[in-house]
Amino acid sequence: MKSLAKIQIQQIDNFILPDQKKAYFASDLHLGLYPYDKSSLRERVFVRWLDQIKDDVGALFLVGDIFDFWYEYRKVTSRGFVRFLGKLCEITDRGIPVFYFTGNHDVWVFDYLPTETGVKVFYNAVEIEINHHKFVVGHGDGLGSGDLGYKLLRKAFYSKFLQFLFSRLHPNFAYYLGHTWSKQSRLSKGVFEPFLGLEKEHQILFAREYLKQKQADYFVFGHRHIPMDIKLNGNSRLINLGEWIINNTYAVFDGQNMELLSFHDKNEEKKVNIIKM
């Protein structure tokens, strides 16, 4: 198992939720994912969810792959997503912290999102205490051993030199490349990959290894598109947030307890298979 010392986990300030407020967690919206008309509908659904939680949200955690492809030039950013971005501004303007974690699809967030929308951007997992409960939060890609090909690709994504070269491409061509790559990947892999089991899921193995050295109450990840609520050592739990392409799953922490739920838009009923062990 990869040493925790080699996995960058940032410790950030502890947080106490205001009275009657909750922390909400969501990931893997993949806004901009082909076909684009469905992406637009998904954006509207997510904005309606944000409207639904606006009265009791005390902190919002967006845990990676919010966009299916994102790249910020100095003077140019992605077209679209104005409803979602406007809603982020509305939330942060009210003084509510929004923690934005980059994923493997939206790794190239630089200064536009934090400057224009007020979100706090994190490029690695973090340790944070919320109401005296310790959380480890991150997108969840590249954890544990194995998958060396992806880890090399991830390292390339973070290379300043390669980012400089990519920035030299015309935005129209750059976004064409990004969306084409993402589309081909999604068509080949599908929205979901199968659950690998307790002894093979990298996020679970990472959490177990972490608990040998440190304490945590909750591990909150995305990336796998599989909603999970897994009991670990003692009272520790691993929550995978699932996705918003089909199931619209999210987690909510009320200051004492964590729950994994699904947003039902306009009385629509969804039967979501949440893996609980």
C-alpha cells in the first residue's frame, strides 16, 4: 500500500456549522458531457437542488468532476453553465463557504472560479473537522496502489509545462480535444463500472491504511460513480457520493450524523442502489 506520506492530504481549518445548518456534499455532475442537451437538463436539476437546500446549507462541498471538461485560459473560460455558476455566486455572496475539489475531468481550475464565484479550490484531499467530527474529503482518484497508467496521466495533467503547451492551443480546438476524449472514454466505459468488492476498491483500501496511522470519522469521495456507505474500523465510514448523471445522489451531515440520499426532482421516483456494508 502506498505510504500516506506520499499522498498529499492538506489539513484545513476546523469548521463549526451554524445552528440548524448542515453540510452538503455532491460530486460527478459532469456538466458538458455529451449529449449536451441532457447536460443542460442536468444543470437545471442541480440548480433546483441547490435552491431546495438554500435555507439550511451551512457549507457546500463539491467533490470533483463537476464539469466534464474544464480549462481556464487567462482571458477565456468555458462557454455555458451560467445558471450553475450564478447559483454558486448567490451561495457565496450569502457568506456560505463552498469547497470545490478538482477531479480528473476538471483538474484545470486556476483563478477564474475562485475569483468570480468565491469558491475555495482544493487540488488534493483535505483533512477537516466539522463539528468535532474528522473528515477526509477529496475526489478519490489515484488513491491506493496500482493503476499506474492513470497515475502517470494524472501527473501529466498537473505538469505546469504541459499546461503551458496546452494553453498555446486555440480554445476552440482545445475544448474540441477535451470533449472528444471525454466522450470516447464515457462511451467505452459507460457511466458505471462494477463494484470491485471490499478487498479491491482503492478508496476502501486507502481508508483502511489511513486508519492504521490516523483517526477519521468519515471519508468522503467521488470518482467511482457508485454510491457507497461502507463501515470501516470502529465508527469510521466511507461515503462515495455516486453521481448526478442518473441517480442524483448526495450526502448531508447535520452536525452529528451523515446520510446518503438522492434528489427526486418534480416528484420523480428514483430507486437508487446504495452499497451498504
